Amino acid sequence: MRRLQPVRGTHDILPEDGLKQRHVMETARKLAERYGFAEISTPIFEFTEVFQRTLGETSDVVTKEMYTFKDRGGDEITLRPEYTAGIARAVVSGGLGRQLPLRFFAHGPMFRYERPQRGRLRQFHQIDVEIIGVAEPQADIEVISLGADILEALGVLGSTELEINSLGDAESRLAYRDALVTYFSVHRDGLSAESQERLKRNPMRILDSKDEGDRVLVAKAPRMEDFLNEESSALFDAVLSGLDVLGVRYRKNPHLVRGLDYYSHTAFEFVTRELGAQGAVIAGGRYDGLMETMGGPPTPAIGWAGGIERLAMLAVGVPDAPRPIALVPVGDDVQDAAMQLARDLRHSGFVVDLGYRGNVTRRMRRADRIGARVALFLGENELERDVVTLRDLDSGRQQELARNALETALKSLE
RNA sequence: GCGGGUGUAGCUCAGUUGGUUAGAGCACCAGAUUGUGGAUCUGGGGGCCGUGGGUUCGCAUCCCAUCACUCGCCCCA
């Protein structure tokens, strides 16, 4: 161990951030539930081939970002870099394919060996939704509209933009890919070094290059739209008009492509400019070929993933933790009675903070610091008469209450 | 993986051309106030100046390396 610090790109999530992240996750879960999604959770590691086969041998994730190791039994294991492959595997290996359509919500940690920066971590957390077994555009529309609803609820929809494109089915994409290779091969010398490499490995990635020279060439490159076959093009149109019906705003971006091989047809990203180099807060698309790659029957599917840390950084209106009741025992002989009262109140659903030490001044200071709503004084004085002194810490007003009237009084506070 | 910037107290930051014991505000602790918080006043604790090496009589300060963060590329959530 070099020094006592977390591994590069990992962080301890302290309570303040934890609260925000939990809010993101719970908001997403609640809304996903309304759309009829059921929560699923799959292991955070899988056999390496689960990702290798499905994400594509040439994708960046597979070639240089996976946390892969051999376990003690000699199996090749990989910490999941994304959720979809694991869920697809669960559907195939659990025989869930008989119960289509399936709608899943999931969340949890992901791992990618990347260079960390703002909004980019080696262990990060995602929320994830998938609709499996629906070829109809309604699934695309529903999944996107769920994403928009979640962003809206988090107060970040206004600072994001939905970009959308269609990659078409396999036939359309192959035809387009050929056309792109032909076009860019002619202009090869005008391409950046990186894009010349992309031309060999993943020509569609040239489309979203940020290099000035590349962009000039890209602007005149063949357009995906012109290569969509009738079926692909009809699906895309249906998705867009569905979004129009629901009032979900979007911008067609013909240069939006995907890093992972399994995507087809609809591809979309909710992007923001407020996170530096990291644009996407939610990204996803259709992956009709994935289940088959996994060894299951051909099964259409669509889904997206959202970055919890990124969303938490943007979210507004995160609710505060509930304000506790500070219980202040006065004198040494009332400790037991105070513990008992604290437990009774907790059983009734109240959040109670029982200071552990110090005189009354000190405990009151603590009560103030933790944002307590009220303080309850319990001393010999009160104990003898079966009452409690309740001090409202906002107004400063104080009153004595019979023990059996206490909970009613506390409930009326809010 | 490539290039730039920044690392001084828990936090935000000062710190002179290299010179004695490294400072401030906030936060924290104690007291004024041992049955009453916030405000105020008084006092206090806290720093291998990110880490390692080098230069120097002497570095927080100059040089090199390294680690972390950060910005861009790459990639994406």
C-alpha cells in the first residue's frame, strides 16, 4: 500500500453526496416503477466473455478499460463496465425469455479503467432501464420519456438536450458503413491521425470527431438517413413522432454514434454542457442483436444508462435529511429514562438524537448544529411528574407536556 | 494512453528577490453560562507546506521524479 488513500478514480461517498446520490436513485426508481419497470440486480462481476462478446472486440471499453482478472479457480472475471450485458445474460441464463416483454430497472456500481477527471471515475454508479422483447417504437418512446421524466424530477431537464439518431438495422448500417469507408478512404490524407485509425477499426466513430479538419470532411460525408432501409426509416419516424406527441423535445444529430457494437436503430443521449468534457448524463439505444449474441433467441430490446454521480452534481431540490429530535437528559440519574424515551419515540417513527455526553449547554449546542427541530429536556424535575419539557428550536418557545401528550405534540410540528 | 494547470490547517486561501518559531478567515474544542442552542467575547488545539530525491550555509519558495486532483484529447455515464 503506497499511502492510506483510496485507489485512483475511486472515492468515499460521504453523507452529503450520499444523500444526493440516493435522491437520484430513488427518484429514478420511483418513476421507473410508475412505468411498470421491476427492479433487478445482477452481480457486479461476470465471466469476461459476457462483456467481450457483446460489447465488441474493438470497442474502447473492451480493449483498454475493463478490470479483468483471473480468480482463484482460474476463471476469467471482469468487473462490469456497464449494465446491459449483465441483464441480458440474466435473461438468457434465467430463462426469462419466456415472459416477454420484460421491463427492468437497475442501479449499482460500474468499473472502467479510465483516466479520472470531473464526472469520470473508475468506480461510478449508474441507474439503468431496459425493455426487452418489444420491437415496436412504443418501447423506444417510453424509455426516452421515462428518462426525460427523471431528469425533469431532478430539475436538470432544462440544462440538458436530447440528441437522437438512428443507426438503422444491420443491413442499413452495413451499407452505410461501406459508403463511409469509401468516402473517407478517398479523403484519407485529410483525416486526423486518430480518425485514420478509426477508419480501420470503427469508421462511424469519425462522425463525432472533434477535430476541425475531420469535421469539414464529415459535413460532406454520406448521411445515415439516406441509407436507412424502409423498415428502419419507418421505425425512426415513428419514434420521433411519438416524442412529438408527448412533447419530449429532441434534436436530431446525424453524427451521434455508439461506442458499443450491440446498438442498432435508435441511439440517443441526454447531454449537458455543465460537466466539462463529460457530456452525457443519460445515454442508450436499441440493441436488437444483443440477446442473440448472448446465445438466446433473437430478441429486440432497448434501454439506457444514467450516471448517478453526474446527475447528482446537477440535481437541484435534493431534500434534506429529516430533522431529528434532540433528547437532552439533565443529570446523571436520568440516563436510563432518556434511553427508554428515545427508543419509544423511535418506535413511533421519530428521528431521535440522544447526545452521548456533556452538560446541557453542550448538548444544546450539538442539537443546534445537527439541525434538530426540537429539544426534549428530561430531568429529575420532569421524571417525578411524568412530563417532558419540549423546546421548539426554531421559535425558542418552550412548554411542559405530559408524557402521554408528547407524541401528538411532536407529530403536529412537522 | 497523450498534452496543460494546481497541490500550504478539516474547508477557502495568504506567504516578499530562497532567510529565524509558516499565517488569516471559517470550522473545531474549552470558558464566560455545571437545567437551555443560535449571537458576542476570551482562550486553546491543530501543519513531515502532497510524497521522494536534488541544488543551497539555509527552501513552502528553485530543479527532477512521483502521486492526487483538475482542464483538454480520447472515450463515455
